[in-house]
Amino acid sequence: MDELEYQVFKAIDSGRGRMIRTLQDLLKIDTQVPPGHDYDKICEILEEKYNHLGYTTSLHEASEKYMKLSGAKHICLEGPRTNLVARLNGEGDGPTLHISAHTDTAAIQKQGWSVDPFGGELTKTSKYGKSDYDKGGGYIWGRGVGDDKGETAALLLALEAMNEVGVKLKGDLVVTANCDEEIGGVAGLGYLIREGIVKANIGIQLDGSLTGIGLSAMGRTRFLIRTGGKSYHGQVPILGINAIEKMSKLNVALNDYWRNVLLKRKYETPGIDFGEGLRVKGITCPTGMLNMGTIKGGVQGATVPDTCEEEVLRGMIPGETYKDTCAEFNAVLNGVKVTDADLQYELETINFREGYVVPATDPYALECQALIQEAIGKKLPFTGTLASTDMNYQVVDGHMPCINFGVGGPYSNGHSQDENASLDEILECAKAVALITMRKLKVK
Ligand SMILES: [Zn+2]
């Protein structure tokens, strides 16, 4: 590490108090999705901070087309989908680095919180365990501290420290505070990258943890299936057509398709670990998945139901496209329909994003692994997830090699009640971001 980098790390340490205040300000804004209100308000706070650092900023509201692709009506999204793009142009030749963190949060449970989810309370310890990075600096509490407002604050702290020390960049830095990640990111980073508003050579997605470097995630398509029937008196069902019965037939076929076809569909990812929990179930790489998530139908027991609606999530391995996934899914349903003249169904897509993998041999991934080790003193393994993240837009649509890391672990209760994060860990995350950014972009 050179003198300048050392100074930046010192500035990160001494910016702790400012970082806490920023994070508390971000926590106060309720951006849980759905509905995803107040993205404009959170962007306003961040925009002012980036302007102050000399970044050029712009706000981008997803168009109606992207709202539709998000499944906005079905998911009950409300309010403008505001995204912030902040740029710092380098002074010479160098790659463009894009760093993304999302502004929305998972929904807040009405019950079971022992702290105010918007409060940003500070404690010495966490009753849910200890972060590996905790050096006694305490914990902060509230929805988003680990996913993803803590990362947003870590990123800002890293860039403030670089500014304070006077780091000059040769390549361009593009930072996005993008919305709607938790419900698919279509109107957030999806919009920014697919519309060409954000273009870069390399990327960092700050939506993970410091337990591993995320290189792979699944895609998904959320389908809505509707079956129709003919209502009749429930004691004379022979004269009606039962929409729930028809959905059950489709579900038998979908279950067979999942267990016997999809579970055998694998995308080998050597060198990327999907975790012990999945390994005991025989899953060591992206594998086709299917979940029947909701089912609704009928009005009462004494009436033959004439409608039934079900939501199904289809987990797609890297390389599976939305188009092929849709065609195959339809073929499964159609295979049932041809055996039953009374079976009527409609298939709708709520939204989708495709899966990705950055190989464990990718030079950028390996370089970042070494830099993170230099920054935090730990060599993190390459990891993958069956869930999905906004990194898919960076890799699949933006064609940039990318890595994912961030804040939080088993102790931090991401998406659950009492979300908390170690402050020391947020600072470590900031150091990792700063070191990668400097080594890739800094004027030597
Ligand atoms: Zn997240």
C-alpha cells in the first residue's frame, strides 16, 4: 500500500462519526418495497453529498415501459422510480468503473422488532451474534443497515476519504444509487444499464457481505397463471367446471417438471462455493428451480370456483434466457391442456431477470480478491447464490466483469426483524471499495 492509500484508510477511520450520521439519515427515509416510496427523497440526500465531492449528478426516473416490465401493478408499486447517477471523470486514460448499491429495502414486518426500524440506534454488542470484523466499535440497528443502506454509507465514506486526501483518478468513476432491487431492479439498475445511461468496463455491486465475493447468481421469472371454469352449486359440481381442480392438474405437471427436469439442469461453476446449506441438499452450483408461491381461488365451499390464480417463480440458471424459459413453461402447461378439453389457462409474466456467472478464473475477480485481502486482511472465497441481485444487469446487459460484496452476515438479520450491522464491518467494506477503486483508477 502506498502513502496515499494509507492516508485514505486513515481518513476512513476518522470519518466514522460522519458515516454513522449519514446512515442514520438514510434509515429515516422509508424506502421499503413494495410500495417503494420516497426514492426521490433518498436520492436528494445522496445527490447533495456527491455534488459536494465534485461529482456530476443526474436523476433518472424509469419510464412507463420499465414500470410495466417491473410488474408494477401486480406488485403494487407506487411513486416515482428515481435513480441517482454520480460521475467523477478521470484525468487520463483508464477504465470506467461502475459501483452500484440499492436504495430500497426489504419490507418491514409489523411485529417482532425490538428496536425502531427507522431509528438507527447504536449499541455496544448485538444479541444476535458477533461480526468477524467487530473490534469493539458497536452495532447500528434498522431496516437496511446490512442491505443495503450500510453499503451505501460505506461507499460514500470511501469516496469522501479519497476526496479528502486528494486522490486523482485517470479512469472515470460512475456511482449509482438505484431502486427496486428487492423486487427485481427492472426500474432501477435494469433501466439505467439497458437504456445505456450507465456504461462501464468493470463493476462492483455492493449488495453482499464480507464472508465471500459473489460471482454468480440465478435469474428468475415470476409467472402468473390463471385458470378459468364455470360456476355452479357446490352440491352439483358435476355441472360446473372447477378452476381450482384445473390449477391442481397444472401443479402436478409443474411439480414433475421441477423435480425431474429442472433439478437436473445445472451450470457448473468450478471454484465458486454455494454454501454448506445447499451442499447437504446436493446443490453445489446454479440449478433449475421452481416455487409455487401463492394460490387464490373460489368464494366459498358451496360454490364451484370459476377462477383460480397462482404465482410461480422459476429460478433460471446462467445462460437460460427469458424467451426460452417462457416457451418451455408454456409447453408444460400446454401438455396438460391437450389432455383436458375443459382446461383453460392464461399465462402472464410479472417480471424477470437473467442469471449470471463471472468465472473464478476471471482476472478482474482474482485481482479484486487479492485487493480485498490487502484491505481487510482476509482472503474471501468466491461464492454464489440461488437468489438474484442487481449484478445481473452489470454482467448480462452491461457486459462488465463484476464482483459483489458488502455488509452483514448471519448475525445481522437481513430482511428479518432487528436488522443490525457492525460499524467496524462497514468501515472494512469502505476500505475494500476504496482500495479497488484506487488501484483500478488512480493516477500513479
Ligand atoms: Zn440487497
